[in-house]
Amino acid sequence: MGERLTKKDVEKIQAEILHRKTTVRHEAIAAVQDARAQGDLSENFEYYAAKRDKNQNESRIRYLENMLKHASVISESSRSDEVGINDSVEVYFEEDDEVETYKLVTSIRGDSMQGRISIESPIGKALRGHKAGDRVLVRLENGYSYYLQIRSISKSDLEEEEIRAF
């Protein structure tokens, strides 16, 4: 089983693939042809840079197409009082006596440095489906676990986050 994506994630990926095939691919090919026309390829940095950019674009297209091929589409809906995809959640870490706010997203939009955690992460798995006031156990792979308390849930339909690069 591949990535778990929402319908909106699939639409974003399809839009990126289309853009890369219709616009970026043609620009990259033109850049390679222009650089090749400059003459000696053995010392032509522009040629190698253009080839690298073209290959990166093709690699990204293959990556996204493969992701769609193996993905499963999941529902992003949740009850109004439960933590679901795209919801912001304020949690209290009991061990550290700290409060953090996270937005629960699919793994292709996850970025912990920006406060977006994946539904596949230990915290995301623990929070999803719970309600404000619940005390949830977060289990890590190494057998360690800790408790979080859900302080509040803010519903959101906005999906402004970009999908991750690779």
C-alpha cells in the first residue's frame, strides 16, 4: 500500500504533473537545445545544468505518477468535535509541561518544522479521531510511549500547504 491521500491531494498532484509535462518539460528541452548550440560540450556548464534540470523534472514526474498509481484515497471528513485531517490541534505534553499546536495533514504535506504533522506519524495516529479533553497515549517504535492531552481543536478546510519535494 502506498501513500494515503485525500481527494484534494490527488488533484494537486495531477495539476503538478500536468504543469511539469506541458510547461516545465518544454522549457527544459529548449534550455538543453540552447546550451548544446553553444558548441563544445566538454566544458559547457550550461549544458550540464540544463540536462540536470531536465532530468530532475522527469524524475519528479515519475515520482508523482508512481505515487498516484499506488495511493489510496481516504476521506478527510471527521465529526465536528473530533481531530481529523486539516484540523489544528493544541496539545499539552505532560512530561515536558509544554503546549504545542499542530495541524494534522497527509504525509505528502507533512512538515514538522512548520507544525504540520502527518496522520502516519506517532502523534498523528494517536490524535486522529479523539476529542478535546481526551488524554491520548503516543506509542513510538522503540517501545517508549508518553501521554498528550488535547486542549482544543480548530477545524479548517484550507489546504495551502504544498506537497513535499521528495
